[in-house]
Amino acid sequence: MEWIRPKSAVRCISCGQESPLISSTLGVCLSCIRDRFSEVAGHIEAVHQKTRQEFSLPLSPPKNPEGIPCPICVNACRIGPGEQGYCGIRENRENKLKGGGPEGALLSWYFDSLPTNCVADWVCPGGTGAGFPKFALKNGPEYGYKNLAVFYQACTFNCLFCQNWHFRQGASSGNRRSAEELARAVDGRTSCICYFGGDPTAQARHSLAASRLALAQNKGRILRICWETNGSMSRALLRQMAQIALSSGGCIKFDLKAGSEELALALCGVTRKRTWENFAYLAEIARERPHPPFLIASTLLVPGYIDEAEVAKIASFIASLNPEIPYSLLAFHPHFYMSDLPSTSRNHAFRAQATAEQAGLKRLRIGNIHLLSSAY
């Protein structure tokens, strides 16, 4: 597989506009995604299918009428005998759905010294001491302690700009580890666990089991449990995550990819509707524990696509729920099928921040600021 950085502007297949801010893989400009979606939807779907085929993933969520319904996420797969779900981790083996459970998930983990480069590090107990002494070990950053970072090697979305896409290479042949093995990795200097990926959604049952085991094995001391996710899981799974994060002092971080449904489908291949419904559900729960923050949002500022109008929609949605919810605007670095786009510029980032402020949000941050460029 090759990703070629064009030396000139890319032409939109719909309107003919040329711009260096049009992805050569997607081939459609932002205006046409918004205003002519019905005309370009077929092309966009074909693009996503091609990118998935290159990693031997199902081209679309299976809807086999004789298959077993998978209740894990928004894709609502019906998986026939010998088939995989859209995530590539759930399988129908001998008429039973397997994969991603407590007995074995596809994942890796490592330790990060605190405070770490986390979406929530600017408001969380490990990075700031928020919630001390109930949820933080120090009245300030927890230097000397560490986070157990757990990377789940599967995803329920198909983001063309994925910043951690390498998990797709050889994922099906990776080692599966049990929830018990993961829980045993927690040691006396571990004060938080963060599940991310890929995305933890497809293997959420594993993360829930590991969390319960780890908390039981470390009863009587601080051990926060956090998830960083696209938010596409079922409400039943989300409810369990919320209970664990809320009681342990952890947080749930939602990546709100796009403001409009059309752009979410173009960039990620999957609807944003479940994510936004789940975010609104968590916003109500967050009122039970305003400090330290329980719910955090983030958006990757993809040049040419996530502009101020998209940020305004996202920020207005968050503010309508609670203007105190922390929101992080993340700098984009050229990756995966959008490696031909530039990095987020400083102007782009600070315009987006001003837009979110105008929408009424009170806790804002530009993340990965070292990646910001001066172009565009």
C-alpha cells in the first residue's frame, strides 16, 4: 500500500474545485460533502470499502438475515457462520459470537509516567491533582506514579485520518490476552488505567472485566479507570463504563469527529448519531461528579474538513448539555489515507478555539500544540 503526497492541488470529483486541502484518497471537497452528499455518497462508500479491503476487513457491516445479531455497537451487525463483524474482532464460530470478551482480547499495553500526554491530562487527577485527596494521590501532578495505557487493536469506525492506524497491520494474527492478565499488570505505582485504540468499544466487555478485577485486587487505594472512545457502544455497555469511571475518579473521553452527519460518514464511514446520543446521556451522569470532570470531549482539526462551522456545531451541542464540559481541539498530523493533507495550522486551531468560545464553552484547550504549522 502506498500513500503519495501530491505536489499540487487535488481536484474535487464533483464540483471540479482544486485545492491542497482536498484529500486525494477521498477526492471530494467539504462543500460537496455538505451540499451534494446524495451525489457523492456512492463514491464515498466505495472509497471506504477500498480502504478496508486493503486490510482484509469486512467492507460494510454484515446484515446476514440468518446471522447472529451483535449487540456491541451502532453498526448492528448480523454475522453469519464464519463471518466477521465490521470491527474485524467479532466472529460467528459454530453459531456463537466470539471475540473481544474477558477470555481474550486483541490488545497491547504499556506504562506512561504521570502526568502523561492524555486528552484529559489538563483537567484529570493524574495531571492536575483534581479531586485530591479522594481521587488523586497528590494535590498536583502525580509525579512518580504511572498510567497503564491499554491499546485495543480493533475499531468500530473507519476513519480515513486515523492517527493510530498501524494496529490494522497484522491485527488478526496478534496475541489475545485475558482480562486476568491485564489486571495483573497493575502494580503499586499505577494510579490510573486508560483504554484507547483503535477503540475499546468492540472489546468493551474485556475492559469492563479487567477493570473490575483490577479494582478488586487494589481495593482501598486510588486506581482511576478511564476510556477514550468514539462513543459508538451500546447503552448497556456505556452504563457499566460510566459506573466504573464515576466511582473510581476516572473519566470518559469522547472523540466527536464531525459536526454534520454527512461529514462524519465521509470521514469515518459510520454515523455519528449513536455517539451524540451517548454523549448526551453521559452529560446527565456527569452532574453527579462535577469535580474532577467525568466527561471530556475532543475533536481532531483535520485541515480542509473540520472547519469553524463543524466546530461550531460540535461546541454548540456540548454547550447545550453543559458549558463546563472540557473540550480539547487536537492538532492533526498527516496520517493514513489523509497523509497528503497538511498539519493543522496555528490560525486554524485558534480560529476553532474562538468559535468554541463563542458557542458558550468555558473549558477549552488546544492539544498537541507542537504539531501546529504556519501554513494554511
